[in-house]
Amino acid sequence: MKYLFILNDAGYGSERSYNGIRLAINLAKRDSAEIRIFLLGDAVSCALDNQQTPDGYYNLGRMLRAASRKGEIACCGTCMDARGISDEMLISPARRSTLDELTDWTEWAGKVLVF
């Protein structure tokens, strides 16, 4: 099954993006799953590299890397620009993307989950 996750909320403060990434990681453990995660709005901050979180607290950069083992992570370029986030600030494998690619991914997906 092909799953597209669209995340909208900032990574810390609200748990919506955190829970979406948790579900993506869990689905990625299934052999038949293909995962794509598209970060929109404040969710682009989830893909920032060098996040310093307290011990015992979740780190969304690490979580996104785990989810990407079975898929891709893309960030809205317009949303990145509005927040002063450059390509170099993103974790690997996250990358800048476009609404056109999100449209393609939506057509690709068997299920679209929005958080």
C-alpha cells in the first residue's frame, strides 16, 4: 500500500506532526508499505537538522530519518522560504519540493493521511 502523509503543524508545541510521523514509522515496518511525507506550513521545521532536544524527549529529525527508510520526505519550498529555512538547514534525506510534486504524490497514494 502507498501512503502519503501531509503534515501541517510545527513539530514542537502540538503533537499532530509527532503523531503523524509515529504512524509513518510504524507503517514503514510493514513489508508492503511505501511511505511519502510532505511537510507544509510550520511542519517544514520538523525537518530542520541539528535539533537539540532534552534527553528523553522525542527528536523529529531522527524520527523523520527512520520514516524515510521506506520512502521520501519533501518540504514545501514556499513554506521554507516564508520561514527563512534554506535547503542546507534540512536533514538528509528531506528536500525542497513544490505543490506540483505534492499533487503527483496525491495521485500516487492509495491513502492520504493529513495531520
